[in-house]
Amino acid sequence: MDEGKKIREIRELFDLSRPQFADKTGISVHTIHSTELGRMKCSIETLRAVQKAYPQFAKWLNEIPLEDGDGQSTPEIERTRDRLKPTGTDTESQGK
């Protein structure tokens, strides 16, 4: 998956508009829009800004394999956790 699609996936995971995501990351709305649509190649500065705002996705953004206990995640994992929380079947809430 290209970086633009990954950025959009993170933004949508948190249900943020492009202006809200721009405020959170310091990236211009134009850059977010163009990168998400593939009209602009994702710059290293843009990637770093997203990683700074959402450090839990740094490995995923850089296509580095996640390891247990490293504090890293993916939007897919986070969506699954959110679906499991209401059922009480997530492992993080057990025993609390």
C-alpha cells in the first residue's frame, strides 16, 4: 500500500477531516489531499510529520514488521480492537 493510502487510512481511523488532520500533523490540507489521491508523492517530511503525530504507526508506515510488545500497531488492528471492546473479548481489558 502506498504512503498516501496509508495516511488516508490513519486519518479515517480517527474520523478526522483533512483540515483536522492538518492541524494535528502540521501538514497542509493541499498536501494531504494531493498525497492521499496519489497526485503528489509523499515526501519524507510529510511521512515524518505523520509519524510524529501518530508514533504507534511508524513501523507500519515504513513497512517494518511489527513485533509483540513494541507498542506499534496498524489501523486494521485498531479497528479490530474497537470492535472487540464492546463485547468484552479484547485481551487488554481482561483482568482489569
